[in-house]
Amino acid sequence: MTQDTTQTYDYIIAGMGAAGLSLAMRLKTSNIPFNKILLIDKDLKNKNDRTWCFWTKDADAWYHSIVYRKWSQFEFISQDFRKVFELNPYSYFMIRGIDFYSYCIEELKEDIRFDIRTEEIRGLSSEHNLGVLQTINSTYQAKYLFNSAFRNNLIHKNDINYVQHFKGWVIETTDNFFDVNLPVFMDFRTSQYQDCRFYYLIPLGPNRALVEYTGFSPNALPSEEYDKKLHHYIENMLNIKDYNIVEREYGEIPMMESDYVNPYGPQVINIGTAGGSSKASTGYTFYFIQKNTNSIIDKLEKNERLVDLKRSKKYKLYDSVILDVINKNSVPADKIFTSLFKKNNIADILTFLNEESSIWKDLGIMNSVPLLAFVKSTIVKIKHLYA
Ligand SMILES: Cc1cc2nc3c(=O)[nH]c(=O)nc-3n(C[C@H](O)[C@H](O)[C@H](O)COP(=O)(O)OP(=O)(O)OC[C@H]3O[C@@H](n4cnc5c(N)ncnc54)[C@H](O)[C@@H]3O)c2cc1C
């Protein structure tokens, strides 16, 4: 006789990255009734594999006890424009991956309702109104299974699918060099290669900073290309000759026009990048993960049926238009961003990029970028998205 080894939970969270842990933390403090939640990841989440930067108006933004750095201003630099922006009412935040993983996992371990397991997920499905997760040795089921581990896209013909790719080094200098109060949000003093390239710099101390070279393009670059650019920036633009690289970071974030789809059935809800939380025109994700987590919690509290997130048509169109203008290179990307930062109030730009702007503010933003190219791309993209 075979034994039924299927284990049943109220909810399963597949993937313990930014989205999975954010959802678990919100469930922990919510009024949603549950007895047992399974959290499962193939990794132990004990490495500092990324840092998250984001901006919000909320002074006590999420996870304030582990915010690594917080700034009230940042600088934008291009060939012909340079400005320090006071971000009020926003602040710019940085959270280190390792601090986030450790903090969340410690908090969740103290709550006996959470069962944390390290196993490789082999499959997800919906069966008999339950989400089912398969590992090599076990089967788990729950009324909802939240997936951030597997990403699936429906690629339409003519979709623009870019990637934001970047390499960063934390460097230490012999002399004090950095202004700890002033991160560089974007530094466009580099060739655009018919797509979009820039540097950014996050000061971590007077002689310590994270310096990144990043691109928005169809494909990532060979590793040595980032190294060359980073050396050039540090030595020739920042004029630092004496430095040590003490940490390295590499990442790729999808910037996709294509829709994220759910092949696993109605009891599996995709979250995080897998659920479309990465903004197609910037790659910023952490803020949208928090917003989308709140909306899941809200629905569960109201006992409403959950479905995968649908991105707002308005912002989907804007993202597509920006990608199209960059892709066609109808205006070089550094010129677009320079116009944007030169002609708009910084709070309006940040609100727009966080997808919280009014249509009136949107019109102001659109009016500040090279109009002809944007109108042409808008017509193309309206046809593409609504065909
Ligand atoms: C280096 C880097 C820097 C970034 N910086 C920023 C930033 O500054 N600001 C911002 O807004 N966004 C940033 N992002 C983008 C985005 O915020 C992150 O990628 C974020 O971690 C996405 O969260 P997620 O939960 O969707 O995916 P992840 O955090 O990648 O979590 C997915 C989890 O699923 C697990 N998993 C995958 N497959 C399996 C399997 N078969 N079995 C079990 N577990 C599995 C993985 O181990 C992982 O823990 C960055 C991304 C990277 C890579």
C-alpha cells in the first residue's frame, strides 16, 4: 500500500526572495487567519547577492530597522547638465539583500505558524482547487500557492524585450573621496551604443562606494566590458587612482513588454518579477513588490478571490513607448533622461516612475521629452497593445 505523503498548508510561498519574504512578513502581521504557511527556497539566503534602492514618501518606509542608507538628495549628471535634486517629500533608500533575508527569516522563525524549508522546487500546478508544489521527495498543497521561483512569458511578435544589466563594485579608496550625503542617481557621461547606458554611484562612507555600470538593451554584455567601463569611470571620471574592489555585484532585470503568464492554474498566484513587478522601462521592482504585496493582503483580508496582477494599461503603454524610443534610437537615451530631469520637478518625476501620477502630471512629463519621437512611438504602441 502506498502512503500519502502530501502535506497540506493554508498558503505556500515558493521562493524566499524579495517578493516571497515580503508577502510572508505582511501575512505574519495581518489579521488573516491561518495555521500553517510553508516557505520554500533552494537557497539558504545567507549571501549578500543584491542591494535594493527605491524611493518613497513614507519616512518610516518598510523595514526601517534594516535600512542601510537613506538620503534626502541625489545628483543627476549628463554631458551638458548636472544638478543636485532635493527629493522632499521623497527619500531615497538602500536595503542590503543579506540584511533583508536575515531579518525576515529570523522574524518568521519566531512564529511557529511558518515552516521554512530548503528544497529545490520541481513543479507547480493547481489540482482540485489547491495549489500543488512538487520537490524531489515531497508534495505540498495549499489553497493558494504564491510563486516567485519560476518566470513565464508570453512573447508576442514585435514585443520589445530588453534587459537591464549591470555590474557594480564596492570600492575602498585610500583617501576620503565620497560625499556620503550625495548618491549619483544616473551619470550619463558614457557612449549610448544606440541603446541606454549610464553609471550610478552610491556612497557608503567617505572612502567607500558602490559604483555601477548599467545598460538597457536586448542582451547583457561580456563580463570584461563592464570591468573596462568601471575602471575607466573610477580612474578617469572620478579621478581615483588608488582603490581596492572589496565586493562585486552583477544583475539582470527583465524589462519586458511581454506579459507574464500563469501556466500553473488558478490556485497559483505569481508574485515579484515572475508576477510582473519589474517596471519595464526602469527595472525598478522593490517598490512595486511592496505595493503588490499590500494589494494581495487587502484581497485576502476581504476574502476576495486572488488572481495574477494586471498591470495598469496606462503605465504599460508609457513603458512600451519609452522602450520603443530607446529601441529605435530615435532620440539618444541620454538626451531623453536629460530633458526629463532638466524640465520637471523632481517629485513629479519620482511620482511618475512609481506609477502614482495623475494624467495632468503625465502630460507635463510627456511635454518635456522630445515630442515627435514620443508621439510616433505612442501611435505604434497603441496599435501594438490594443491590436
Ligand atoms: C543584483 C540585483 C540588484 C537589484 N537592485 C534593485 C534595486 O536597486 N531596486 C529595485 O527596485 N530592484 C532591484 N533589483 C530587481 C529586483 O528587485 C530583484 O531582482 C528582486 O530580488 C526580485 O524579487 P523576486 O522575489 O521576484 O525574485 P528573487 O528575489 O530572485 O527571489 C526568487 C527566489 O526563488 C528561488 N528559486 C528560484 N528557483 C527555485 C527553485 N527551482 N526551487 C526553489 N527556489 C527557487 C531563488 O533562490 C530566489 O530566492 C535588483 C536585482 C538584482 C539581481
